[in-house]
Amino acid sequence: QDTIRKVAESIIYLSEHLDQAQPVSTLARMASLSPAYFSELFKDQTGCSPRDYLHLLRMHQACELLRRTDLSVKEIAAKIGYQDPFHFSRQFKAFEGLAPRDYR
């Protein structure tokens, strides 16, 4: 179905651009849909908003990078779109229950 494909394409795009903020309006424009309709479709198909989904993708990528690389927490934060490593650390701890250093 066309709407499923459009949401899937936006998820791929989000995954490939974790370091960039992606306004719903941009994603909706790429899918040739209104922002409200796009958000509704996205939530129906994924169970969360595009913003929350991006957060989940970022946190999962952070977990991978912490497990598989020697990058610093600051480098990982920047790689997934957080300018402030302290904000990233707080977000990660809220998500995972551990600070990034403790997770590693």
C-alpha cells in the first residue's frame, strides 16, 4: 500500500540522517502528504510520533556505538544529533536506565 511505503521510506530517511533534526513538515513534504495526515499515518503504523521514533532510533544507535566502538560519549552524542553531550547523557539514562559510560 502506498501509505505504508511512504512511512517506511521516511523511517529509512530518519535512520540515515540521525544527526539531523527532521521536522514533521519536511518528512510530510517528502511523502507528498500534509503534516497532520503524515503524523497520523506514522503513528498508526509505528505506534509513536515521528519525533519519538527518531529518539528511539538515536538511542538504539547510541547503544550500538557504545557496544561496538571506542568513540567517546561526546563523539557518539554528536554522531546521533546531540550538540550537548550532557543532554544526550540524560536522555540515554532515561531511556536505558544507565549512564552511557556505565552502559559501556
